[in-house]
Amino acid sequence: MSHVLVFSTSEKFTSHKSSVEMGEKLEAANSWLKGFWQEIEKFSPQNDARWLKAGVAAEVICKPDRDFLIREAHKSELFIALRAKASEENVDVNIVKTEARRKKLLIADMDSTMITSESLDDLAKTAGFGDSVAAITKRSIAGEIDFSEALIDRVKLLAGQPAELLDTLLDQVVITAGAVNLVKTMRADGAKCYLVSGGFDFLLDHISNICGFDGYHGNHMIVDDSVITGEISPPILDRGAKAKYLRHYCKSLGIDNVDTASIGDGANDLEMLVQSDMGVAYRGQKLLRDTIALQLNYSDLNGLLYIQGYSDTEFCKL
């Protein structure tokens, strides 16, 4: 069975380069990868590198040894060496099978994935006690403390704050580069895409509409008489919910697990990422970098499109 090595980065790492260095000609793709071609050769490349986006992403069909396991790639000495070499140039490298590469279902995390920050931290910062909440968030997404308990404790700190804080967050939130491309391109190709987060529905609705998701699932922060009460409506969407919704949509939509993708950054995403066929750690916490084979540490969210074999000319421009 053939596999494909996918190399990608973010345009912020290439903006300083000239058009020649960025490889306007297709034959320049090999030159872009020359710094680690020696490591690539150990995976028995079957062709020259092909641009997915000139200067930003390329792929190489390969045939690694029979005993090479895709989901255990991050533990392979050969792959570790290749990834380390590529990292020196701020380039991600991932390996996937050529079969069933374009997925029919995407489950995506919101905080620090589809948006660039942790929304609850942003709310607390606006309220004037960001450091206290951020400290709890950091431990929670690293898997050091229970997710649900950490969520309850952080929301309690917002009790008594004006609901206008929520509108302020909607005005300030930053969508991650590539997020809209990712969702709209996959949907244009027939995939179903859902946003699932331990975050709150007022923001999930906003992000879902901007990115074009089919739907979303999250928690509800209670507001009474224009004041945040510090409570969450039960049941709380906890760390196991994302994998649950992955199974739910596979069953309800008749989609095989081999046709699923997911993306997230924290410990509460782990079960979902392990369960889906193409689980990607996006700027992941150490727990994910140690556990999940597919990683985007330098690329923006277009990286998940490149992993699926989309070229930039196929991106939906809606």
C-alpha cells in the first residue's frame, strides 16, 4: 500500500522569501525539501515532490517498510528524525495512506484550534482577573486536573459580571488562519463538519456561522437579568463528549470511521483524536505531541486540507 508524506508550513514562515525561493515552478518542490531529502529517501519515495501550494506545502508518494505503522509514526526512529529535521525549517511533516484520504466527517475543537485563544481566559481577562482563570485553564488543557471541575471553577469566578462581556468577546475573537478554508472546502466536497467544544454556545454559534459548520455542540453559561450567574446549565459537555459526537455522527450519517477526521489542541481532545481515522493535534499540548502521530505545529488550519491532498487551487473561496 502506498503512503504519502505531506510537508506544510504557515505563510508567516515564508513571507520573507523571494518568489524564486518560494518555488513558483513545480520542479522547485524538491529544492524546498532538499534540507531533509536524505531522511525522506529512507521512506522509499516513488516520485518527485509535488506542490500543494508553492512554497508552503508539498507531498511525496512513498512506500515505507511493511512494518511501519501510520498511527505509531511518532514513535518510529526514522520518522522522528525526519520530523526533527523538518522542524528546523518550521515545516510540519505527516504521513498518511493514499486510500480514503479525503474525509467525509470533521469534528473540530474551538478554543486554541478554530480560534486563536482560550475564550474563557479572554472573558476573565476583560473582567480583570485573567491570570487566575488562565492558570486553571493551563492545567486543564494539559490534562493535570479534571476538565469539568476546572470549567465549573472558572465560570464561578465570573459570577456577578455584566453580560456585556460576552458581546465584547464576540467583537474581539480571532479566527485561526485557514479555519474558513478548512470547513468550507470540506463541505463543498460533500463532508459534514461539526464544532464540538467545552466552550459556550453564544460563541460557538458565532464561530460556526463564520466558518460554515453544519452545526455545533457546547455548554451554556447562565445569564440572569443581564448578569453572569457563574453557573453552567447541565449536563456539562465534558472531555468525553467529542468522541461521543464523533460516534453519533458516524452512526446517524452512515459514515465509516475510516472516513473521519478530527482536530484539537488539548487533553480533552485526546479520546476524539485517537478514535477518528485522521486525528490531528493542532499546536498540541505535550500529552498530544507524545500520543498523536498527525501534528500541525507550524502550519495553520489549511494544513489539514494539505494532509487530505487538497491543493490550494481546490480551496473553496466562498
